[in-house]
Amino acid sequence: MSLKVDTFPALKDNYGFILRDEATGRIAIIDAPEPRAISERLSALGLDRLDYILNTHWHPDHAGGNALLKKRYGAEIFGPREVTRIAPLDHVLAPGDVFRLGETALEVIDLGGHTLGHIGYYDRAGGQAFVADTIFPLGCGRLFEGTPQQMWGALQRITTLPDETILYSAHEYTLSNLKFAESLGSDAALEARAKVIREKRERGEATVPSTVAEEKATNPFLVYPLRETDFAAQAAKFGELRKAKDQF
């Protein structure tokens, strides 16, 4: 059996993810950006239950719906301790933990940088990872709390996943990220990806998810730092790029 993932839009540019363990029928969502959008999507899928909310970090567009969804469905809420800054949390998760959604094992990975306690969820058996605001197609999250070194460590953990790993990012920022990537220079790989991205957005289609291989080949926040020889130099290069993107 496997983990089935449904992706849907929420708020202005967020994505929500409904996870269903096909062996047991247990249902979880990654983050709680918009209770109405989540409830409507569950109904559209013929689902009348929500067992778990799996938060990645504390920002309101990720944890702001916790209380309302718990009240409606009785869902148990899991996530990093930092979520308690703004929303209810039933169980604290930390890197190295494993959350079990029925028969699906979701490994908790350290993705600190965007916020200090940001985590992700990795379905090793299914080859998919839920990375929220750490990495996006052709981009990465802002450093609201962490350092370039911390964020680069998180990105490196993502790059060590198998190339075919599917990355579920939490926002549709790809066109903006593409413009920045192109401002740094282009090659055949980026040109080919740019064509696909622009065609998708013209049709109103999502550019999420992507894969580790795609990001390693074309994401400037990986491409340029990985040309450096050691962690310190890579983190410094990443920091330069993140600052440049903040001002772009």
C-alpha cells in the first residue's frame, strides 16, 4: 500500500496537502493554512474525517487553522514546539522522530532556517518529502529567524535525498523565483524548465511539486553554492544569494 497525496490551493498562494494512508484510511494534512479550503477539499474528496494535523513551523499561514480544524474534526495536532507560540499543539515532534500515519512512516527532518524549529516530513518508502517553506521550485524560504549556515544545512539535507524524491513546497512562488534565477544567467536546463513553468502558469496549473533532481540542476540556491568546495564557502555563497533575492 502507499501514501496518496492531494494538493490544493489555499489562501493567496499557499498549497495544502491531504495525506491518506491507503492501507488504513487514516487522514492527515500538512499544515493548516485555511480551514474553509481544507474542509471543502476534504468534502470534495468524499472524506468526512481528519485524524491529524502535521505542522512544519509556527507561521500563521501554516498553523493558523489548527484550533478550528481540531474543533471541527477532533484532529490531533503534531509539530515542532515553536507552533505553541500561536496555536494549539497536542504532541511535539523533533528531528529524528517518526510519525506513523497508519502504515506510512513519515520521518521528521530538521529544516531549520526559515524559522528556527522548522521541520519537514519524509516518506522514504514513497519517495516524497513535505518541505513547506524551506525549498521551492527554483527558490528557497527567507531567513526570518535562522542563519545562512543553518538554512544551508537544511538545504543540504534535502539534496542528499534520492534525486527522484518528490518535493512538496508550500507556496506558488515559482515565476518570481524564475525571474531571479534568469537574472543570474541561464543554461539549457534552466531554459527548458522555464518553458515548462511558464506554460503551466499560463494554463493556471501548479508548479508544485518538483523533484530533488530538478532543484539540483536549476535552483540557483543549490547550483551556485554547490560549486564551492566546503560547507563554510557554500553557506557564505548561499547567504549572498539569499540577500540578493531579498533585494531583487
